[in-house]
Amino acid sequence: MHPALQLPSLRLPVFAAPMFLISGPDLVIAACKAGIIGAFPTPNARSIDKLDEWMTRIARETAGAAPWCANLVTHRSNARLPEDLALVAKHRPPFVVTALGSPKPAVAVVEGYGGKVFADVTTVALARKAVAAGAHGLACICAGAGGHTGALSPFAFVSAVREFFDGPVIIGGGITDGAGVAGALAAGADAVYMGTRFIATPESMAPQAYRDMVVEAQIEDLLVSAGITGTPASWLKPSLVANGLDPDNMPDAPNRAYDSGQSFKGKRWADVWSAGQGVGAVREVEPVARVVDRLENEFRAARSRLMAFGAVEA
């Protein structure tokens, strides 16, 4: 594992992935206290004052626990980015993940206090650009991820990235158990993003109906479409239908607009729910701490299987 993620407080190399409208202070704090990295997208706090309040609470309540992570939208349409960056400088999250744009605006700010910037990328070309822009690490979003998803196999993606980058790499896409964590590390990653598994927790901001839908859903209930946000994302078909959309006849992709302060009014993405391809492994709503306990047990069992084949030394 890369030294940046070799931390005494980290029980498993897992990020509770930053999920739009789902990840908030309760989820981040519970994840960090359970021994994984809690992350949230700053646009989930719809005002800059609310974001300041969230970061203050997270920094205070995770002291001595696993590190936390802020996810910034660096797309040119995000007019609130300078204010978000000012709060990053103030509250100093150990990790920052940039999405939907270059990591460059965040690098100098985060380097200034000794943090690390990971760039969220979906292609090898974007990974190369992110490294050239100064990203300290990469979050490779692969096929099977919920929300804004990728199209590459995680194994092929990591292999290609390792040809030119030896920094820390996170992979995400359909990973919902400890065996998937072990497989990602064996493939060359340093950590994983796990989002869908944490939707169905009482600490998430998901409505109860969303949690229940995730528990009931199977992989066949997913559809990838750019028709909601302008970027390909993985959606729950029952949620599309409930909002008057036809999964077999999705609308054309709208113009991309990712301003953190924009109103929800009239936005399809405010009411339509997403999930990743690991959704079938989520069988009940349970607290974050219990989820992490199970992940650790599964991870240890997977590691034992690898050792039995001589893949790693005892």
C-alpha cells in the first residue's frame, strides 16, 4: 500500500465514497470512527455557511479517528468553487478528491497544509491529464460504479495507470464486500471507493424509501444513462419509472451544469436515485459500524484464500 494510506487509524483501505445527496456529516463521522475514510461532496451542503458548519463538525468529531475527505466539483460551471476551496484551506481535510474537472485548482491549496489531492477519472487519458496537473493520487471510477460511472474494467484501468503512475490509486466500481477490497489491492490499487454499500445505512442522508429500494434491487434493475445530468450515470430503474421516465426511452443528455449552489427546483437529479452494480449484495439497512465489521471479516477471509494459493507470504 502507498505510504499516503498507511495510517495507524485506518482499519481497512476503504473510502466511503462521496455520494451526491447521500453523504453528509453523520455518514462521514461514522465511517471515520469505524476505521475507514469518510468522504462527502461539498455540493451536498447547499450553502457556504452550511458547508462551514459541516466541516467544523466533521473535523472536531473525527479527531483521533480515520481521516476524512472532501470531494470538490472543479467543473468550470461551479461558481462556488473558490469559496469551497477557502473552507478546505480553513478546515484542512487530509484528503481532497476533485471531480468533473481538473485537479489543478485544488492542488496548491491542499499542498499548503500537507494534504493530498486525488483526481476522480474515468479514462486513462483523463488520468494522464490529472497527473500532469499535479494530482497526488487518482480515483479511478470503473464500470459498475454508481452515480457518475466509468466504462473500463478495474483490472485493465489499474494496469494501464501503473504504466505511468506510481502514486496512490483508488478504484471504484461494483465493490461491496471485503473480497472486492482484497481483489483491488491484489490488482495494484491502494484503496477502494465503496458507495452503494453505505446508502442503506441509517447514517446516510438517503430517504428511507431509497434505502429500501437499494435493499430490494438487483443488478438487472440498473440503467446507465447521461439523460439526467449530462454525464453517464448508473440509475435505479424503479426510481426512473417513479419519476415518469421510461428506462427504454431516456431523454437526451442535458447541458452539464454543476454549480454547487444551484437550486434543486426542476432538476431531475434531485429525485432520481442511483446505485452501483454491487447493489445485489446489500441485503438490509444496518449501521456503518456493522458494515465495516463485516467488510473486515470478509477481507481477512479473502486474504487467507490468497495465502493458501501462495499468492502472498504468510
